[in-house]
Amino acid sequence: MVFGLDFNGFRILREAFHMSQGKLADLAGISQGKVSVIEAGKANPEVATLNAICAALDAELILVPRRIGGDVRAMVDRHLNRYSQPTGPVMSVRDELFIPDGDD
């Protein structure tokens, strides 16, 4: 992950489309090696590169609040017919410590 961003979603979406890294690279106009390091979270790609990958995957790059990240992932998994274990909302340390939830 670079700057707290997880690019593993690109791999998940690419595999859901049964697309190789090489095919994605061709469609996005970048090298297969670049796709590999981005998916592994070892690159700091430019926004233009991320947009090119999204266009090749017919996807959008959006920011989602952490609190609903689990719900959004579950919705995407259902859309891609990837059934995973239900996850609760992602809580930050601040939320866990300072927002009363009945367990405090």
C-alpha cells in the first residue's frame, strides 16, 4: 500500500473479468511490469495511470469513508459474484475510542 491506498482492488476486478496483467497493460497503455507493481502495492502511480487502469477495467476510482468501506466491499463482491465473509464497518482508533456505541 502506498499512502494508505490499497490497489489490490485492481487485481480483484481484473481477475473477475478473466483478464491477464498483460491485457490490462495493453488496454491501459502501460507495461505489464507496472501493472504488477501497482497491484502488489509497491508503486506510487500517478493519477493519470490510475485513471487509465480504471478506464481499461470500466471502473471508477472513488474515495470511500472508512466507516462504510466494509459495506462497499461487500456490495462489490456481490456484484462480482464473489461471496465473502461479512465484515463489519472499518473503525478507526478515534471512532473506537471516542464514539459511544453501547459497549463503553
